[in-house]
Amino acid sequence: MCVPGCAEALHAALSRRNFFKGAGTAAAAFAATSVAPVAPAEAASRRFTKVVDLTHTMSPAFPTFFGVPGIELEKKFDIKKDGFNLNWWKIIEHAGTHLDAPIHFSENGATVEKIGADQLVVPLAVIDVAAKAAQNADYQLSQADLAAWEKRHGKLPQGCCVAMHSGWGRYVTDAAKFTGKDSAGTFHFPGFHPDAVAWLLKERRVAGLAVDTLSLDYGASKDFKAHTQWLPAGRWGIENAANLDKVPAAGATLVVGVAKVKDATGGPARLLALV
Amino acid sequence: MCVPGCAEALHAALSRRNFFKGAGTAAAAFAATSVAPVAPAEAASRRFTKVVDLTHTMSPAFPTFFGVPGIELEKKFDIKKDGFNLNWWKIIEHAGTHLDAPIHFSENGATVEKIGADQLVVPLAVIDVAAKAAQNADYQLSQADLAAWEKRHGKLPQGCCVAMHSGWGRYVTDAAKFTGKDSAGTFHFPGFHPDAVAWLLKERRVAGLAVDTLSLDYGASKDFKAHTQWLPAGRWGIENAANLDKVPAAGATLVVGVAKVKDATGGPARLLALV
């Protein structure tokens, strides 16, 4: 069922990703000590007056990590012939605006359907690193960036999602810019610095991370240490978030409308911010 | 890319569905006069303290309209070999807990990505017809059922979702019971009566309908008149909703986390009720 060019691309990706083997072992070791899901905040009343869509429209043209279409639609029924319209899709679990489940980088982590609904409606904290990323496509969101957010807005709320706003969302229609792929095949886009991830795991109780780029790790990462720390610890991640400049840095609620599929390691997610 | 048995099933379905051609013509005519999306209610502050998951877990075993698996997963990367886990999916747009977009039954209706985010976070009104449906699998939710709800809870809120709770959600692990398919191949499960749909279109401003069965129309419908009235009028539908007995009849907010896919006629939706 591979799309044209897919087999070759996957083979190339596998070859490039031998480094993953070591990371995988580390992740497996981590999984053995993985923590329970982050308890949601106390059941305080939450309030909102408007909805902001943090989701990109998915199409075969949307840039993907593997460089092959992340979705293909096949029209099986047409209204003129059949009285109704209906497509079948072929999709990569990790393409477009989507969720990474703990199992994506662990042997025994939670698959998507096991993430509780109360883990999917959480306070949203947006860390704006767009000015720094505009100067440096390899920028990694640091502990200092988190500290600056806390200085202004208070401690990161329990059970929240920490989202990196790098400004990359505006490049999704330009795959070369969005991926930043150079002549050696290395990606260049911002992500979370592994030290910031380690600090969040140790010092705060955060449910998920989100980025407006292709990966929690910055594009040039060779060891995927944001992924290999975060997901095996029972947390989720979101990639390719949109419109993070349209929501406040603090105070919004994020709804992660991820497709609920048995055994999935991730999946398309409708992200809606309640402001 | 058809799954085993699929081609035959689709062929059979097509043959059975010649009646759709007339309905399609009616739908096309309707589309020409289709109304604008229902304006959301005034931007009043909405409040909630807990989240209820109204989504069934999707798997190849989930009953579908076509009788073939609605999803298939293919594992393309494995953590032991590759350092991470990742699947590709093949799915039917209209399987599991999912949304019907206006285009599903119209020539020019909105595709999924064109439904505004403010149409996807709406007041939820649950009409309980479980006792009647338990006595009659062909039960159709009537205008009298809507009137009874309004007598108790007041007028249906502007821009709401009207959900039929028939009790069918508890049968999803038993395809024979859930579909009610008889020896002649006719389905038997509850749905919306076309007269109730017509009344809602004329007298109320409702954004969507939801059912806990396979179809907005009852299983034995021959003309799909709930679909052919509702969707071409610029409204959406939800099928296979779960846990409608776990939310109040009035007062909750429904979040429709439908995958945002270009040109889609529907798609998997994470339904979360904010109570």
C-alpha cells in the first residue's frame, strides 16, 4: 500500500536513522521507570468565550518528515453516480497537525486510545521564541525561555501543555522552508532543547509539549533526546500546531481532538483553543 | 488499496444503493438553496469542570455500514528495529465515531476543512429515546420527542447539537446487534425521523445532529431522508457517538475534534463533552 516513492524514502529514512537504535534502547530503559500520567489540575471551573483553531488543513501537499505525502484520498463513491460522496484515506499516523503517544518512542508506553480524556483538555502555555528562531533556524527552546514565561505569568499550571511558538507555522505551504532541508539532507527548524525537557520532567507536572514545527526535537537533532525523554515518561507531544500567535501566552485551554484508534502510536488531532 | 472482500462489498452496496440516485438529485437541488452555516450563539462565557469522552475506540472490529473494516493499521517502523513505533492507516472517512460534512450528501456543500471552529464547539442537547428504542429497533426520534425535551429544558439553544441517545452505544462490540441486519440485508437501528429533521430545519437554528447508531437515518430507511435534508442545508452530522448516558440532557458543551482534511466528506472525530 506504499505510495509512489514511499518505499525508497522509507528505506533511506531507515538508513539515516540507525542512530535511533541507541535511542530506542535508552527509551526502553526509560519506559521501565515511566511515571503515571500527569494528574490534571484540581477540578476548578474553566471558562471561555471563543474558539481558536490551532490545526493546519491536512492535504497530500503538507510537508512531512519522510518527504512523502502524509495522506492520500481515494474517492470511492460519487454523488452523481451513487447519490453520496465518500473517500477512503491512507495516512501516516505522524503527519500534519498530530499527536505523538508515549508508545511512539517506548516499548510499553500508552497507545492513543489509552490517554484519558482529562489529559486532552488542559491549560495552554505558549512560549514565544519566534524572534530568536527568525535569527537561527536551529534554535532550541531553553530552560531560560521557560523561566522568562514563568516570571511573567507565574508557575506553569499543573497538567498543562507547553507549546513552542517559533513562527514556523507560516511556512507550511513552502516545504523547503518548513523543513529547512539542506544539501546533506539535514533538517533545520526549531524544537525543544533536551535540557529544557529534562527540567520540565523533574521540576514541573506538564501533560504535553507542542511545537509548530515537524518535530519536538530541533531539525538537526541526531539523538532525538526531546522525544526519548518525554514520551517514555508517559507524556504526549503535538507537532505541526498552527496559529499559536492567535492565542494568549497564558490562560487558554487546549482541546486535543485526537482520533481514538486502538494501538495507534499517534494520529491526526484537531486542536482547538478555548480562550 | 481495497481490503479483502471490500471490492465485493462495495459492489453489493452500490447495487443496493441505486435508490440513492433520486435522493442525490433532490440533494443537489437542495444544495442550490443551501443556507449559510448556523450562526453560533452569542459569545457568552461558557463554563465547565469536567470532560466526558463521547468517542468509541476505533479498530478493525468496529461495525461499519459497509461490513468491511473501517480501519487497518500497518506497522511501518518498530522500536526494536528502528528505535520508534509508527503505523500507516487505511480508513473509511465514515466509520467509527465520525462526522458527516455537508458535501457527503450534496454537490457543493462544505468539505470538512471548511466547517468553522466555532461550529465545532457547541451546546449539547441529548434526547433520550432509549426506552422506546429498547421496545422497537426501528424507532425514529420524533418531533414529539423534541417537544418533550423543550418542555423540560427550554428551547433548543441556538447553534446546538441535537443528539439522539438510543442506548445503541452499548452494542458496538456485537456487530449483529449494533447493525440489526436481518436475513434480507436490511439494518434495524434507531435514527432521526425525517419529519423531526424538517421541523428542526424550519423552526430552530441547530448546527448538528448526532446519533449513537450507524446512521442519522434509522437502519431500515430506504430514502435516507434525514441525511438528504440535513447535510445539504449546510449542517453536519455525527454517527456512532458514545456515552450519551454519561452527560446531562442539557447544559454540556460538545467539542467535535474532527480531523481537518482538505476535500474530506467526513472523518474520524474525537468527541469530548465539557460538563
